[in-house]
Amino acid sequence: MEVLKDLPLDFSRGCSTKKEKEIANQILAELVEEAYGLDEFYLIGGLTKPSISLNNRITTTQGRFYPSRNSIEISGYLLKACMLINDFDAIRGTLRHELAHWYLFSFKQDYNDGQRDFEELLIKIDAPSSGATNKKLRLSRETPFLGYMFEVSCDKCDFKDYSTTRCGKYRHKNCGGHLIDNKMVLVKEDWKN
């Protein structure tokens, strides 16, 4: 795990201001057009393209495909993290992954994570596999973690660690000292095969 940027504790993780949302939607539109240009999606002609939007409430996954609504939602947390480090590879991979769900669903093939058709398409379009997919079923590389964590320390001992949630109301299990949230950090975990 690599710490990319230190942030204040009150930092807004999603795209919350009007200007941030405008910039995020512009970037998302450019990445969507790039993703539609992939050779594997050349049969799109007669299909209704899914609506692709930003959702700041998605925090546990990087994106979601909703077959019943024919829509894809991308995490606002992920897009803002990419904007902070000016590297959009994680968004590209997520978009391609979600478009693979849509593409296979449209042609009535196996479109769920871990199914053979889906995993083979991920390899063709160079998209990462879901982190939740069983390693035995995964054919593509795993999605890297890019997100926010809190640096936590103990006020009694030299304990220091990172947590995905704030820990200020808890005590250290070894010495009984109070845990203190020092700062928020943007972290990235390298690609895994």
C-alpha cells in the first residue's frame, strides 16, 4: 500500500461542489467516449447505450451496472481520488468492467462476475476483474484499491496504523489508550495478478 497524498480530516471525499461535479461529469463523458471506441463494443449499433452517471453514495464498490434500468453508476469517491492524483486508469478500468456487464447482458450471455464469458471479455478489453470474484474463477487482473483511509495512532503507546473508518471513539486493544485520528490519506494498492 502506497500513501499518495495527505488530506485534512474534514476533507470531502465525494464530488460535492458544483464546480467539482461539472469537472467530474466532463471527465466522465470523455472517458465514456474513449471506452465506447473499443473494438469489442463494435456491435453496439442496434443496442441502447446505458446511461452513465456519477454517484457519491457508492463507497464500497467502484461502479455498478443496473440491468433493469440499463444504467451504470461510477463512484464519486473514486473519480475524485483520480482527480487528486491526475491518473484516470482506475476509472478507465471500472468503466470497461461495467460496460462488459452491459454488453454481455444485452446479448443474453453470462454477464456476472466470475462467469466464463464475462471473465474472457475482461481480458479482451483489458479491464480488471472484481475484487470480490473468487481467485479460481478470475482470469483478468484484480481491481486495485484506490481510496481514502485514516491514519490512526494510540495516545499511550507507539501504535500507528491505517483504517477505512474513523477510530477516534475506540480504545487500543493492547494498552487501553485512546485511538486518535491524525489525518486522512489517499492510498493506492498495486495491481495483483
